[in-house]
Amino acid sequence: MDAWHGKRVVVAGGAGFIGRHLVKALTDAGAEVAVVDDLSTGRDIGRVSLTIADIATVERLPIAAEVVFNLACPASPRAYQADPVQTWRTSVLGVWNLSQLALAAGARFVQASTSEVYGDPLVHPQTEDYPGNVVLNGPRACYDEGKRAAEVLLYDMARTKGLDIRVARIFNTYGPGMARDDGRALPAFIQAALAGVPLRLEGGGAQTRSFCHVDDLVRGLMSLAASGKARVLPVNLGNPDERTILDTAKLILRLTSSRSLLLDVEEAQNDPKRRWPDITRARDLLGWEPRVRFEDGVMSMIDDYALQP
């Protein structure tokens, strides 16, 4: 993209799954990229400068940034529930600190929010105007409520301080490079299928998800960041192809030619029953929608895992 050639960009959380793909796309587009990451769930990406730091305490941006992407927070329930206080701290205090640095630099701030702000939704599909159905004291609240609080902070920063913000509400994202121990459905199912062990279906797999390939998501994030039309407004980025977890597991068995069994296990606490993004705003403001077929995207993950030792 010509819009990124020569741009100075900081990616907080750039060593994570989505962050690494975003960094590659930005550098391929000619941007100068620097990463800030505490490496709690990410790994050294090697291609660009890396500042190892917690965004809640980092004192300066590593370069004179024109755009700051904030992807710095564990996104899988297994990871963010391991230290819920740190998850909340990253989501709220980290955004407070990083947004102050972006404001001082005159940089645009792009926040990776989440579909989890909708909680266990009672409205389908979920539009950006839906306030959500949330639980404040459950095991997912540290992430869900942390991200909601971060959005409020950024809207107020934009209104009162003039911070130039973009907010992406990211739905389930997948693709090559997801950690094997991520704990979410696709990595777990693919590993089990390749190993010939049962695929564990929480609650029987009746819940739905809408999976967006990471290449499509990164394209959406870059379009959102470059757009002059989506200032302040949150924008759903996800694939409206809703499917059950059970059907997803069966697809993985077919694509891997696996004889693994399907095993019903207890449903996770506060696990959303449905995820289905309305992407009308993304289509209208950004001209964006997913392109990668789910079957092709899953095969890219299967091939990636099969090549790993």
C-alpha cells in the first residue's frame, strides 16, 4: 500500500500472533516499524527493532511514530485468565500510558478491541451499536471489561484531548503462526486431529463462531488505520460466515483425514453461545470484507502445524 511507504509505525504487541502478521505486512508495504512487547505470549520476530517492555510502564515510544497500533494483550482465555489482574492492567493502564505517548507524539492510535465487548450476545448479528450482555465477576471479565474500559478511555481522550483514534472490534482470528498451546478451538482441534486423539467439544460444540483469516484481518486493520472515515467509531472486523464448533471440528477431521473421535466435555464458564459480526460499517467505510475461504485458511494452519517439529 502506498499509504504506508515511509510511515513510522509502532506496533505494541507486535510479537504476538496477529502482531507478527501485521508487522510483516507493514514492512512489506514500506513502513518503518518498531515493536514494543513484553514477550509474555509472543516471541522475538527478528525483522524489526524490538523493545521488551510492559506498555503500562514504558516511558517512550521507540521511534517518532506517526501511527501506533495497540495489540498488546493476551487474547486466548487460557492466557488472559492465567493472570487476570495483569490482563486488566494491560488493557486499561497500558492503554492509558500508550495513548498518552501517542498523543504527545501526534500519532494516530489504533486500538485492537474485541468482539468480547458484546459478552454473550442476545442480538445476532452483532452491530457496533449493540451494548452487549456482559458478566462483571466471571473468569472472562478481566479481558472483556478491560477492553470495554479501554474503549471508553479512548473515546474520552478523542473528545477531550483530540487524540486521533481508530477502534477495531476483532472477532475470532486464525491462521498460520498460532501457538500450538493457544487453547482456542482451531489450534486444539488441528493438533488433536494430527495426533489421532479425541477432539474435545465443550458443551457439545453447539456454540457458534465466525472465523476470520489473519491475512484478511491485517488488511482490515491497515485499511482502518489509513482511513479518514472511521475516526472514533468502533468497527467490527470479522468474517460473517457463522458456523458451529461441532461443524468446525468435523471439517478439520475431513481435511486432515483423521480418525480421531469427538468427545463432549463440560462447557466453559461464560462462554458466548454465538459470535456473528455485522460488518456493514467496515464495508461502507473501508470497502473491506474477508476474502479467504474458511477451508483454505484451515488448510494453511494444518500445513503449518504439520511442518512444525
